Amino acid sequence: MINKLYKKLRALLPRTRKSNPISKLLRPLLEKKRALPTLMTTGAVIVMVMVMAIPSTHAFEYSKAQEMKLVDATEVREVSTKSRFVFPVPDSLGISQHYHAFHHGIDVRANVGSPVISVAAGIVIEVREQIFGYGKHIRIAHDGTVSSLYAHLDEIMVEVGQRVEKGQKIGTIGTTGWVTGPHLHFELLEATHTINPVKIIDTR
């Protein structure tokens, strides 16, 4: 009798679908007041870790390009500083400041627009324009670990990666950067150390 009554009452009640197994697992956590913020925080941390773990394609390509540029510049430098270098300013008016402890190069006086030439064959590895300091300047990698710097230029006639020959015009004398008059600031380096250009180049 009781069993029949129970079945009749049960038939009158609306039927509900079975709970999803995942819902059963999460419901106890979500019903607690502190559970939802904790769950959201944990999810955010997981997403951040996954994003950080994926390498940046752009960064990889940039570092790879920088690495290749360095390798190319190094391969060009394969001759000692005993090689004969020409003077960088054919129309020079003389050296206004020589190499010393506080001046790691020589300043060659000349009129604005006078040609500046590469002291030896090599590859242009830097072309830059600065308001102060060297102003417009060029750096060329020669054979071995030797490189040369030409600063305070008015006009630059080469670009990075270009091969230049000994005596080739690369720019003109100017007054860019920190200067008191038109001149070329010229530096010669063996690896990362500057050397006195007068001991290497032909000043005649």
C-alpha cells in the first residue's frame, strides 16, 4: 500500500536529468564561498605558464639574425695589423689632435665636404647618426680583427653589409656630433682595443 502510494507521488514529480560526472566533482568546490576565487586564480596561473612556455617567433628570428651578422663580421677579419693602410682623408689639412689616453683616435682637419675614404678593404658593419657624440659615423670591419671608425661625417655614402675597397669614398667631412670645427675623428681597433692609427696607417 505504502509502496504504491510512493510510486504515484513519484510519477507526479518532474523528472530531472542525470548529473554530469564533471559537475559532480566541481559542485562541492563551487558551493563553498572561497572555492570559486581559488579555482579562477589557479586557472589564470596555468594559462600564464602555458603562454610563457611558448617561444616568441619574432624574438627567435631577431636573435638569429644578430648571431648571423656577428658571424659574418668575424669571418671578414683575417689579417694582422701589419697590413698597409692608407690615410682616411686625401685632402687633409693636418692632424689637430693625436692619439692619447683620453682620446682614442686622431682628429684630421679638412674642409666640409672633403672626401673620406676607407683605409683598407672591408665590410661596413655600422652606419649610425647621433645628435651628440660621434654624430654621423661609419664602422668598417677589415681582415683579421681590425676595424676602423669614421666620425662627424656630413654625408654617408655606404650602408651596412656593403663591401668597400681600399681608398673607396665612403663619406664626406662634416661637423655632426660633438665638434668645434670640421674634421674627421678616426679610430683604428684591434678587436675591442683601440690602437694608435699613426703607427699603422700611411700618413704621407
